Amino acid sequence: AAKLSKELIISSDLTMDQTDDVLKTVQGLAKAANVAPKAIFEDMARNSDLFAQFAQDGAGGLAMAAIKAKTLGLNLSAVSSVAKSLLDFETSISNEFEAQVLTGKMINLDRARGLALQGKASELLDEIVKQVGGEAELRSMNILQMESLAGAVGLSVSQLQRVVQGNEAALKNPVVSKLDETNEILRAQLDTEQRQLLGQQQQDTLVTYG
């Protein structure tokens, strides 16, 4: 967690104490979602470059994306790959059309592309889950159909299967199913801490130059 703490301080301008509070909050949310906090911290630290890619949601949003990704059998690197795939607009639209033809399934990835462009990682995962459907639907597909659907959302077939299975399991966990609510709580906490830090910095400036 030491490396992650350093990255949080650099990327969000939080103090050491505020960073510790954020990490404790993430730890609690991870435990509530039956995810090992250490795995979340390590995933975030390994993918510290994504703080910039998913800057819209800040550290809190990235933490929730890491937790949500873990419950779906993915990691932040996979989420980044999904986003990059969707932002290759021409190829993404072509893959989407091909998947619709092969599967006969109505797929609309416009919102997913928008979320990827905005850097909203956690909401992007929600939209991907919504578009790929349930486990029973996936099992009814042949390999070509699964490959086309997986390709349309920037995943491999094995990743797609894990996402669908992970979502089915998450729906049975009342805490995991409320990750969006906890995401808002965490984001609000971060926003409050950053406003407090800014206010303190402004006071310090006034004292220095007053």
C-alpha cells in the first residue's frame, strides 16, 4: 500500500493523513465486497498510469473500478484495454455491427464509448455488463458468436465468460450490487477532503503574504 499511497498523494494532492483515510475506506469497501484489499491495492499500484486515463472519477472512482473489476474476474489493465478498444471508434463500430449480425442480439455501445471517453471506468464496466447479457444467453451462443461479442466489448472469450459469471455472483451479494452507491459515498468523501485541503492551502497563502 506504500507505493499506492505515494501515487495517491501525487495524483490527487491529498495529504498523507487524508490518503490513509482513503485507503482505509477502500479497504472497508473491498472487504464488504468479499474482495481482498491487498489485491485492490496491488492492482491500483501496478496500474498507477491509469490515474490520468480515468482522471474524471479520481482515485475514488479508480478504486471502485478496481473492486468492481475484481468481482467480475478482471483487473484495471483489462478495463483500460476495454476503454482503448471502444475509443478506436471505426473498429469498435465495425465490431459492434458484426456482433449484432452473428448473435442476432441488439447491442448499442454508444454509451460505453462515451463513458470510456469521459474516463468513467466504474460506469463503463456497468454498461459492458448490461450489453453482454446473462450467463444463460451466453451459453446458448456458439464459439463464433461469443468471439464476436467479446471482441465488440474489448474482451477475450475467457474474460467475457468471467464477467458474466462474476456479475451473476455479484447480483447475489447485496453489498456488491450496491457498489454504485458506495462509489458515490467514496467520491463525496474524496471531494470533501480535497476541498478542505484547498481551503487550508488558501489560508496558508494568506498568512504568508498577508
